[in-house]
Amino acid sequence: MAFTLAFHIILVPLGVSWSVMTLIANYRGIKHQDADAMLLAQRWSKYMAVTFAVGAVTGTVLSFEFGLLWPKFMGQWGAAFGVPFAFEGIFFFTEAVFISIYIFGWRRLKPWAHFWTGVPIAVAGIFGSISVVAANAWMNSPQGVTLDKSGKVIDVDPMGVIFNDAMPLMAAHMVVAAYLVGGFMVASVYAVGMLKGRTDHYHRMGFIIAFTVAAIATPVQMAVGDTLARWVYDNQPTKFAAIEMVPKTSDDVPEVLLGHLNSEGEVTGGIPIPGLASILSDPSDGTSTVVQGLDETPAADRPTNHEVNVTHLAWDVMVGVGTLLFLLTLWWWAAWIFRRSMPGSKWFLRAAAASGVLGVVAMEAGWTVSEVGRQPWIVYEKMKVEDAATANTGIWITFIGVVILYLGLGVTTILVMRQMSRRFRGGQSGEVDVPYGPSEPIEAGDEKVPL
Amino acid sequence: MDTTAALVLFAAITTYAIFGGADFGAGFWDLVAGGTKRGGRARNVIDHAIAPVWEANHVWLIFVWVLLWTCFPEAYASITLTLFVPLTLAALGIVLRGASFAFRKAVFRTRDRRNFGAAFAISSVLVPYCFGAVIGAIASGRVPAGGKAGAPWGSWVNPTSVLGGVLAVCVAAYLAAFFLVSDARRLSDETMVAYFRRRAIGAAAAAGLVALVGIFVLANDAKYLFDGLTSRALPLVILSAVCGLAALGLLTRRTRHGARLAAVGAVASLVAAWGVAQWDYLLPESLTVSAAAAPTGTMTAVLVATGLAAVLIVPAFVLLYVLDQKTLLPEESMPEPAHSPLEQVSHVTDEPAG
Ligand code: HDD
Ligand code: HEM
Ligand code: HEM
């Protein structure tokens, strides 16, 4: 399950943020009569359709898996957990239909009218991700349900479920992450192209639009993440102790970079920075802020040492990579401010080429923090993982099968996109058959054309 | 409110049966189109019909699952717990199908193409079979309520499930053939119109035959369903048969849209007949709609969401339809620039790979 989600989540940033980048290019194309920008928008819209279709396939599998892997979880909590998903449905449909309209509209609508048909895609993307994250946030902060004595859900307050306390910050963090990761992913492709010598106006523009989106999102993400960390400090002290790897409650807690808990539960290795964890948890009190340790929670109700290590490492990765990406965006802004053009160095492009993968790594690490840090709870303080999982055997076989299939799917996506870009570059018309697009008439004797 | 939610659920199942079914059915015709040379032309039409909606129809399936687990969580838990095997197979089939359809287009060697094509086509048959078997298991009362797992194999390897599976494959092929006739006509390929017309008739005959055999199977194996079908749901069964015959009649008379509509009607009333026959059980004789229903708050939220979706999406679909019919405006929407910088780069490298 975690694997499928982790795969699905890679497509999510593209689904959410690519539409915005496309609209920026489209806007520029109309406003400045820039034919290259228009072409960029046209092509991006078609790649978007492909990622959306793959997202739909993986999403379909997820909707099976909830039941196949956690029937008891769904049986018990479906009535609450499902509510945000019902709303998500609206946004999926909207997104799917408008992607279609946008692609159809290229040669059938006047430019500005066409531009506006793209806006709902971007809006639906944002609300779609907010809805799903609301479901996940509800697992961190399960509100809006009334239970009877036997623990059965007898009443649900949909507003309470959707707008649970964890939702606003988690949703904001996820949406910004989508723009960050999506921007870096697209930019990194163009960075590779530029390193190969394709530095014409078209490629530069593709890079600049995407990287700017990411460069705006990154600092925002740091700020939101910082606030979110403080929310966790206040509301999920055990998870926070796992994140910061704090075995015993105290003040003046050091921030340990890397390192791990040994079998005795003591911090070993790593680089401690004195007092920093306390300062970050509540800057106004400085090093005197008390951080609750793992020992305050009974062993059965807190993550195991191993899980603490995973959480802590994932945390270091998320924040570490986030910081690196932040430095990269500083470079970018500095170049624009002082030289009025993008950084020219090859090293900048190399770093940018790596940023796409780094962004994904940070995002996956963030989910690991959120999910593993919550262990052993699946629904915080209401249900444990062991009570939720299925009793079925043979899950491992399914799991291996799913991994292989997904690798296949990943390769397909990339292959299909490369194929499209080859055709685009091969000088053929911009019209290729894409999911949700109008199809071209078959010409007599036409060999089957690749997508 | 519980009833409304169940009706929405059945409506969603029907929609998936029609659109998803037609998709899977197209895969079936791909499978039986024959060798690479002989089947090439039919596969071309099939490709053309599927490519624009590639895997989008599963959105309906997602909608079914979300409705089921939100509004009737106990039913969802029982179904997935008992029918673990066919549902896993279906999920794998869906991924395999989507991926290999795209792969087939992306590779060039005939042999590769044939392998991916086969994977695509076989999973197109596997998935509807599994769904049919799942429905058979539910309808014959083999899924116990209360989150207890039923028989892992017996629940879906039994006469009613086999019937359900085979019927689902037939129905998918039947629908697809009708749709493909129209697609071929749009492509002005008269040979293919005739080709798929013959297949539509064949599939109709097969579906009819399976349905007839089904009567005996159900009488012995799924008493509750059989009683429902022969009493409450009888008008719908008859309607389905009438639509089916009408579809055949219209097909041979070569009308434009009528045949397709009638075929859709036949399938829709068949699904509806199943629903009415087992009403008001979600899992016959063990879990009723009202017993499985989620609390009122949830139901209200879901129905509001469904209503909103309808309000937002119907106009969007109308817009899409209008666009589809509209002629091109090349000069106004900036066609590709003649001297695109890309044209100068002729060697093939990896540009956007997402
Ligand atoms: C794009 C990548 C990315 C980057 C650069 C960051 N994050 Fe993050 N983080 C995510 C992507 C992410 C995420 C994948 O989107 C998570 C998982 C769940 C969620 O809501 O967001 C997440 C979760 C998450 C959590 C756990 C929330 C929970 O368990 O409920 C905390 C405390 C932070 N983040 C804090 C930070 C801080 C302090 C950062 C920087 C200094 C930071 N994140 C950078
Ligand atoms: C709505 C969203 C999500 C839900 C409902 C959800 C649910 C769960 C549940 C119930 C568990 C505990 C079960 C287990 O340990 O196997 C879990 C664990 C986990 N999930 Fe998620 N998850 C969501 C999103 C994600 C995403 C997007 C990722 C992507 C990386 C992810 C990664 C993980 C990981 C790494 C674990 C830990 C596995 C372990 O400790 O065994 N989750 N999640
Ligand atoms: C029941 C499980 C799920 C289903 C059925 C599902 C289905 C889908 C589908 C069909 C899409 C559209 C494809 C795309 O835009 O790429 C999508 C997008 C998305 N999914 Fe999921 N997904 C599920 C779970 C999750 C989880 C666990 C997360 C993360 C926590 C998630 C986050 C998103 C986001 C943010 C989007 C982008 C919004 C959008 O593009 O509409 N989904 N999902």
C-alpha cells in the first residue's frame, strides 16, 4: 500500500502544478504574441494528459487496495474517512473534463476563451489534493466522529472530518510541495536539454517558467513546514519526539543530524547541535523549551526504536534536501537581481538537472515522517495498525506483483513521453493522439502511429 | 437517504458497465482480430476508439468504490475481504492493460508490439470476467456480512460466478461491437463497418444464449436472485430483451444512432434488473441497504458532493461535446510556427521525460 501510494504521489505534483505552468506559457504566448511560448503550452498540455491518465490507473488500483489491505480499517472508519474522498471525486471529474476541453480547444476556441478553459484544471488540482490530504490528516487528528460503547461509528459530522485540526497545515504543505516538486521535475528535464546544447529561446523559456514556479514555492514550503513542525510539537508529542529523536523529556535538547537509536534506546552517532531542537520547537523560550521524550508514552503506544530511526532519518532527508533546494533557488534569485538573467554556470544547470529527483525524494521522505512517525496508530489514538490490516495471507505475492507492474507502468510513462517528444521534435505537426484529445483522421495506408 | 445513496451507487455501476464495458470489449475484439496482418485494420479502428479516452473510464469505478466504502463501509469491507483473489486479479489486470496499451504504441518491433498487444487484450478479458464473477458471488449470497471472510475460492468459483464472468465478457464485447460500428463509420471505413456489424450480431447471440442458460443456473444456485428476477425485476428483464432485439433490428436497418442507444439500454436494464432483484439487500440475505448504511452525516455529505458534481460537470460535458462538433479555427489559435526552433534539432534525444 505504502508503495502504491508512494508511486501515485510522484504523479500528483505533475497533475497539480503542470497546468499552472502551461497556463503561464499560454498567457505569455497570447500576451506577447510569442509563438514559442504557445508551442510550449500546447505540448505541455499533451504531456499532462498522459500523466493524468497514468494517475487514473494508479488511482484505480489504490481504491481497490484500501479494501484489499485494510478491510477492517475501511469497515470501521469508511463512513468518516471516505467523506473527503467523495469531494475529491468532484475535482477529479472536473479536472479530467477540462483537460479534455483544453486539448480540444487549441484549434477550436479563440485564444483567451481557450486560456480560461485551462483555469479550472489548476483549481481542481489544488482542491483535489486538499481533499485527499484531508483524509490523511484525519488519520492524524480523527475528529467529527461519535462512537458508541463498542467503538462503532454512530454519527459523523462531515465538516468536522474534513476540517480537522491537522488539515489546513498539511494541505498547505502538500499543495506547495506539489508546485515545488512539479516545477523542479519539469525544469530538470529542460536543464538536461540545455546541458546538451539545446539553449534556444524555446528551451530557455521552458526552463525559466518551471524553475520560477519552484523557486517561488521553495521558500514558502520552508515556512509552512516550520509551522507544521510546531503543530506536531503541540499536538503529537510522540511523533515529534521520534522526529527529533528524543528518548527522554528535557529542556535544552540538541538537534541531532543523522545518528540513530541503539537497542537500548540511546542516541548514538550523528552530529548534535546543542539546544537547537528546543529553540526550533518554540523560539520565544530559547533553549529552555521542554521537549517531551519518547519515554512519556507507554512502549506499546509509541513507535519502536526502528521506526523512530526511520522517522528521524526521513526527517533529516526532507529538511536537508529542502535546504539544498532552497540554496539553489537563492542562487537563481541572486542572478536575476544582480545580473538580470538566469545563472549561466554549467554547475547551476547540473544542480537544476538533479533538482527534480531531489524534490521527489524530499516529498517521499515527508510522507514517511508523517506515516511512520504516527506508528503504531493508523488512526491516531483510536486504532492500531495491527487491528486494521487484513487477515489474508498471500499479501507478499500480491506485493511483488504490484511492484513489478508499477515499475512497468513507470517505464511506460517515460517511454510514451519520450516518444511524444521525438515526434514533436521530428518536425511533425503538433497534433499527436493523446488521451482525452481529439483524434486525427486515419489516412489511407497509415501505419499505426505511436502515441 | 440510504435508498438514494444506493440508487446513486447502482447508477455509477451501470455507467461503468457501459463505458468501461465498451472499453474492455474493444480489447476483446483486439484479441480475436487475428494475426498481425489480417487483424491490422480492425486494430486500427480499435486504437482510434480507445486512445482518446485512454483509461479515463475507470474514474467511474473509482467513484463506485468511494461510494461503497463511504456510504456502506461494512459491505465494502466484507466484499474486499471475501473476494480478495478476483479483485486483486482485476486490479493487476487494469494496470497491465493500461500500461501495455501505451507500450504497444511506443515500441516499433512487430514482435514487441504483438506481445504488448496480447497483454492488453488478455487483460481486457480478464478484468470484466473478474468483475462478473464478483457480482455473481455477491448476488448468490456468498459474501457474508460483518467483516467475516467467506470462502476464498468457492465464493467466486461457482456456477453463478462463472455465469456472471462469462456474461460480463459477452456484454462487454457486445457493447464494444456496437460502438465500433459507429467509430468505423466515422472513419468512413465501410469494410470495417460490416466487419463489426457481423461481430455485434454474433456477440448479441452469444449474450442471449448465456442469459438463457443463466436462467437454469440461477434457479439452482442463486434462489433469492432468481426469485427476484422472475417477479419484481421481471419488467426490467423483459425490457432488456426488447432493447437487445431492437438493437439488432436497428443495426441491420443501418440507422445512425438508434442501434447504439438500444444496446446501451439493454445493458443498463440488465444491471438494473440485478439491483432490483436483490433489493433491499446489498449482500443478499445477510446485509440490507439500511443495515449497512453509514450515519446520516456521511450520507448527506456524499449526496451533496454528488449533486455538486452533477451541477459542475454536466455543463462541462456539454461544452466538450460542442467543441467536438465545432470546426477548426486554425488562423486564430496560432498554429505551430513554421520555423520552430525544434525543427532545427533533428537528432533524437531525451527531452521532456517527465
Ligand atoms: C517537497 C518537498 C518537501 C520539503 C522541501 C519539505 N517538506 Fe515537509 N513534508 C512534505 C514535503 C516537503 C510532504 C510530503 O508533503 C508532507 C507529508 C505529509 C504532508 O502533509 O506533507 C511533509 C510532512 C512534514 C511534516 C509531518 C507532518 C505530519 O506528520 O503531520 C513536518 C513536521 C514537515 N513536513 C516539516 C517540514 C519542514 C520543517 C521543512 C523544511 C525546512 C519541510 N517539511 C520541507
Ligand atoms: C491518504 C493517504 C494515505 C493513507 C490513508 C495512508 C495510510 C497508511 C496506513 C494506514 C499506514 C500503516 C500501515 C502500514 O504500516 O503498512 C501507512 C503507513 C505508511 N505509509 Fe501511508 N497513507 C497515506 C499516504 C501515504 C503516502 C503518500 C506515502 C508516500 C510515501 C505513504 C507512505 C507510508 C509509509 C512509508 C508507511 C510506513 C510503513 C510501515 O511503517 O510499515 N503513505 N499509511
Ligand atoms: C483512494 C485512493 C486514491 C484514488 C482513487 C486516487 C485517484 C486519483 C486520480 C484518478 C487522480 C488523477 C490523476 C492525476 O492527476 O495524476 C489523482 C490525483 C491526485 N491524487 Fe490521488 N488517489 C488516491 C489516493 C491518493 C492519496 C493517498 C494521495 C496523497 C496523499 C493522493 C493525492 C492525489 C493528489 C494530490 C492528486 C492530484 C489532484 C489532481 O490532480 O486532481 N491520492 N488521484
